[in-house]
Amino acid sequence: MPDSLGQTWGGLAALLAGGLLGGVFFGGLWWTVRRGASSPTPARWFLGSLAVRTAIVLAGFHAVGAGQPLRLGLCLVGFLLARAIVLRVTRPTAAAIGPPCD
């Protein structure tokens, strides 16, 4: 019994860690697009951000996975759930998009 409880908490922690990693990655991407679009050097923003976000996520997946496929899979599920959440939170409103063009 204690072993299955430990696995449950470990799985939940992996899922939450994946969500946090996904929030950092996709939230950072959203922030980079907003900053880089108005920058005189957008390539630096995009390449620098990609390198930093990827390094953080790879290190996080390596630490969470720790050679355990189940934890790695749960971390990936949390990462993808965070993507869906960031997409929904950062969706532009109808007023921001403007009227449709004919």
C-alpha cells in the first residue's frame, strides 16, 4: 500500500512539474512574440528565447523523468495541458482582432 501511494504522489508531482514547464515554455513564447515583434532586433529575441526555454524544459524533463517512463509521460501530459491553458488565456478578444475584412 505505501508503495502505490508513493507512486501516486510521484505521478501527481510529475504532472504538475510538466504543467509548470509547459507554462514557462509557452508563456515565454507568448512573451517573446510580444516583445520581439516590436524590437529592432527580433532575431536575437527569438533565438535567445528559444535557447533558454528549450534548455529549461530539457533540464526539467531530465530531472522529472529520472529514467522512469511513467513519470516522463505524465510530465509530457502536464506540458501539453499547459499549452492548452496558455492558448486559452492568451487568446485575443474580438475587440482586439477588429472587424472582419470584406
